[in-house]
Amino acid sequence: MRRSVKIAGYSVLALLLIVIAAIPALVGIRPIIGPRARPLTERTFESTPERIERGRYLATSVNGCLYCHSELDWQAPGFPLKAGTEGGGRSLAEEGVPWLAAPNITPDAETGAGTWTDDMLARSIREGIGHDGRALFPIMPYLQYQHLSDEDLASVVVFVRSLKPLRTTLPPSEIPFPVNRLINSVPVPVTVPVPEPNRGNAAAYGDYLVRVGAFDTRPV
């Protein structure tokens, strides 16, 4: 009897070891060791009127940054932004995702992005790594934003920096297991320069705008 129990124990242990060994083969090692992330740099982006206006266009009309990081008026046609909440973030609980929040990205130092560096913002936008080093849930479309040119990325960061600071306290995102581990495989570091699109070629420039848009569903 004791021998049978011992054999059964060894069998369970062997099965457990096989499962543990199989997990990296099935989902990769990133869910276990964390996302790929490049080291932060000291780079800063000079604020110019041209960059603010370009960033405003991208963040409001192309990338949809403010549409996610603001309160919406669900009673009005088209669900416009609620005036005065631009960039202040919102909980997605009323939209059926109680464990997720779009954070406050205004320059408020206590509840927003006021203490984040320019490269923290840049890495979050284009590479999906939060200021604290975690992988962002890919409802944030950083796989599209990775195609943003370096100059357009700078413009978005400069525009976000120009928003009125809002003090908005939101519940932190609590992504459930195992999704919180699986999303570690999604972020991709951008380590080479991304050139400006050819605005002189209407088709090429249009393709660029669609590619960096928040709701582009083409393979990347």
C-alpha cells in the first residue's frame, strides 16, 4: 500500500514537472519573467507650438488618446468628451470592465503623470510599458502606436504635457490572473529610429495615419 502511494506521488510530481516545463513552450517565458522593456533614457522633448498642435491633432483625431483617458457623455450623440475632464482618465467599470481604468495622464503630480519623465510617457505610448515597468493591457493600442514616427511621438508627449492638470483619483487596474501574466508577451521595445511619413504621397501618408490610428485592425 505504502509503495502504491509512493508511486502515485512520484507520478503526480512527474506530471507537475511536465506541466511546468510545457508552460514556457506554450506561452513563452515572458509571462513568467516579465515583459521585454528597454531601459529608460533621459531624453526630453522640447515644447513648441507646432508640436502642441500636431500632438493635439493626433491625440484627438487619430490616436484617440483623449477619448480613452477622459470621461464621456453617454447621453449625448456620439458620446463626446465631458468638458473639463480631458486626460483625467476614467474607470471602465460602467463599460463592463470593472478591473480596468484608463489612468489620469494630465500633469497633476499626485494623481496624474506629473512625475513621469518624457521617456516614461514615450515608452508607455509606443511600447506598452507603464511608468512602473509593468506591461499595459493591450486595449491601449500600443501595437499600432509603435509605428508613430519619432517626431509624432514627441508631439503627442508635448501635447499631453500641455493639458490642464486634473486631480482625479481612480482605482488602479487589477488585471485578473492569468491575463495579467499573459500580456507580458505583448510589448515590443522600439530601439531604432522611426522616420517621418511621406506627407507628399497621399496614399502613403493615409496608410500611415490608419496604421497609427487607435482602431487599426490590420496585422502589425
